[in-house]
Amino acid sequence: MSKQVKQFHQMISQNPTLVEKLKSASDRENFVELTVQLGAEYGYSFTPTEVEAYINRNMLILMRQFS
């Protein structure tokens, strides 16, 4: 798992605007794509596969935060 994904998650946890953007994702695939895109905009570099792995390992935390 990419440390970049974890760092990005920690950063967005402090940014309600980004949380709302991610909440607007229509499905998991869109959520992953949006995460990669927003990560790149903020200087992070990770792949959709790394985001998927992070989601799989942190499902309960993410469900509470983004649902």
C-alpha cells in the first residue's frame, strides 16, 4: 500500500471541501478515479490499484467518513 494514499487520506480528513467532493462520487470506481485525480492536484502520486488496496484495508473508517 502506498504511503502517499495514507498521507492523502489524512490530509483530506482535515479538509471538509475535499471530503464533500469525494462524497459526490457516484460509485466506487468513480471514487477511486476522483481520489487519484484530487491526489495529483495536491502533489500526491498513487495509482487506482493503490487506492483500491487502501480502501480494502480501511473499509469501515472510509464508510463512516464518506457516506
